[in-house]
Amino acid sequence: MVTAPLTPVHLGVSARTSGPLVRMLAENPPSDVPSALQTAVAWGAHAPSPGTGATRELWEALATVAARDLGVARAIEPHLDALAILDQAGETSVADDRTWGVFAAEGGDDPLVATKSSDDGKTGTGGWLLNGTKPWCSLAAHLSDALVSAHVGGERRLFAVSLSAEGVRADDDAWHARGLAEIPSGPVRFDAVPARPVGEPGWYLSRPGFAWGGIGVAACWFGGAVGIARTVYAKAARGDAGPFLLMNLGAIDELIESARRALEEAARLVDAGEATGEAGSLLASRVRATVARAGEEVVDRAGHALGPAPLALDAEHGKRVADLQLYLRQHHAERDQASLGAALLDGTGAPW
């Protein structure tokens, strides 16, 4: 549990007024997973979907939470992403008290498959059933519902499913992480579980919001890096800053500012309607790579600046470093860079 004071994270330089989500957070900052999920539900009625004019405020709220506690942010972000997906799909009757996850990772020998069913006793005429194992399902045992991608023929399709349904088995015991230890993300087994389709086959990956959601995750990475950077700044501000601490502090500032500018520009482009299709995919790839690189270097620079003491003796700093290192692995490093390079060659000409 992190108890550091809540300090807003701003993406803009000139506009530094906190949005409504950050103000709500300041009134009752969550400190653990249960309170984070309560906050996610409370935010649900107020959080803007990306691309609706307040994207920067949304990402600032996620970064503010993450700067204080990445585990809390990791619980809130998927819920807001799920609500944005449902909104983009035209789903307007989502219950206000439900807690949502988004389980869309692929892998393993038992992929999740959706099949049409005519069993009126299970799903009603024309319903769907999920069978298989879904990897990397964060907080599955703690959530009421999830959006889950499943294979239908040769395509992937998104489904809404109740995680309390018979046939859902979450394996939290598979989670042995030191970072984000409070966010078990083990596999979930689905055995003939009723599900409702959300969007057409292929829609989940092709919609503009897929790229925007990926940038929202990067906003959480950015917040975690800001939290670590603040620890370095606090040490330097106490007056014992030698030349090497100052050097690392300056380097950290460069990294934080590069990530901040990337997120701010991305929010403007998303709200201006200039981040759809291939342009949106390229933007997300670039921003995520920029923020991930900054986060990794901030961790490294902070270690050089602070030495081993805070990692061993400061529980909040040690947790923040471990959380960010694991969370950043959602960026696939060289593999994602190779994908970005391939996308550039598929374009209409040299991009610079």
C-alpha cells in the first residue's frame, strides 16, 4: 500500500488545472485493490472516452493515480478501457455497479474459442459459449465482468462475459510476481460459459479505440516513472546533491519531458480526429515506445542517483520500481520496434 501524498500529474504546460477525475481522486484516494475498484466504478459515470474531447484529462487522471501507486492504476485502467469499448460499440445499458476487465492476450495450447449455441437452457436461442483458456487475466477473481477476445473461425471477436458464471475458473495461484503482486494475472479457464458478442468479428482490433487504449496504458507507465523521478528530485532538493545526482536528475527530466510531450500531442491528435486507422496505430506505437524507453531509463537513472538504500529500506519506492519494471513489459521491446519498422515500410513513403 502506498501512502505518499497525492500530487496531480499534468500533461500540459500551460493548462495545469486538474480535471474532475483527479479532483475526485484527491477527495478519497484509493489505497488498495478493493478501494481502487470502488474508485473505478465511481469514475465510470464521469470518465470521458478517448476521442470525445477530454482525452488529456483522462490520461492525466491515470498518470496521477499511477504516480502514487501503480497497482491501483493497474486496477482502474482496464475498467475504464472496457467502458470506452462498450461505449464505442453502442452499448448504452451497462450497469453502473459492475467492475470490468479486458482479457485480450493470446497464447498457450488451449486458445479460447467461441461457438454458436442453440441450447435454450444455457444461453437462449442463438447464444454463444466460450471454451478454452485465456492467459493474463488481471484480477479475474475480483471482477464481476470482462470483455474477452475469442477465436471465431479464422477471426477474433470480442465477447462480454460474467465472471461469476458457472464454468469460469481463475487461477490466481499461478501469479508469483514481485511487482504488481496485488494484481494476480493468471489464466482463466472457460468451460461452456455463456457470452454476448460485442461488435462484429475483427471489430475489436480494427476500431480506432484499440490504439487509444494502448496509449492510456502508456499514461500509467508515465505516472509510475514520474513517481520514481519525484523521489530523485526530493533527495536533490534536500541540499545534498553532488554532481552525479544532479547529472542523473537532469537526465531524468529530459526523459520525463519527452514522454509528457508525446502523451500531450497524442491526446490532441486523438481528440482532433487525426489518430484513426494507420495514423492511429503508428501514433500508439511511437508513443508507447517513447514512454516505455523513458520509464526504463528513469528506473536505471534513479538507481544510479539513489543507490541501494531506497530499494531496500523505502517500501513505497521499492514497490514502485518493481511495479513499473513488470508493467513496462506490456511493451514488447524489440518485437514492437520491429513491428513499427514494418509499418513504416508499408506506408506511402519515408516518414521523416
